[in-house]
Amino acid sequence: MANKGYQQTAKVKDIRVVGNEGMGIVYVGAHSMWSGNYMSEHDKVISEKLGYVLCGGDLSAPTDVSEQYLLDLERRAFLELCSEKKTLERLQSLLQTGKILRN
């Protein structure tokens, strides 16, 4: 790729995230969806982890963060989910049947 002129784009360093204030909204929304039987317990876990990443993690106030910071949060959340039995069951179901398991 380098021989064809590819150059890696510069990483963004000023992405505004909302921190804990946004996480409160994520938790309330996930709990409402779960208590209304619109999502499973594991869907709730996944949505809370995704919200954690999108809100920028455990920050006390809105903050500008780097792209790498968010990528690191995303990687950690993904690996944590991959260690859960229900995530592995979903992945196995998707690979074997092509359908998403709602566990």
C-alpha cells in the first residue's frame, strides 16, 4: 500500500464526549428498554458498554478526547464482552446459523 502512495490519516484529537452525564441517560434508557421487555439482560449489558465508549468513559464533565482514547475504550469493551458466555453463544449462533441469538 505504501508503494501506491497510501498515507495514514492523522488521528483526530478533539472529539467532544459527555462523560458521566451521558452515561446516566444511557443507563436509564437501557433499564427502561429492559424493564419493558424490549431487550434481554445481555442486550442491556451490551448497550451499557457501548454507551460507556460513546460517552468517553468515566469522565466527570464534557471533555475533548483523542480518537486513540476512544479506540482504546472500544477495544477494552469488546474484549470484556468477548469474555462473557452469552456473547460467545451469540457469536457461535451467528456463525453457524446466520441468525442473531437473543439470549
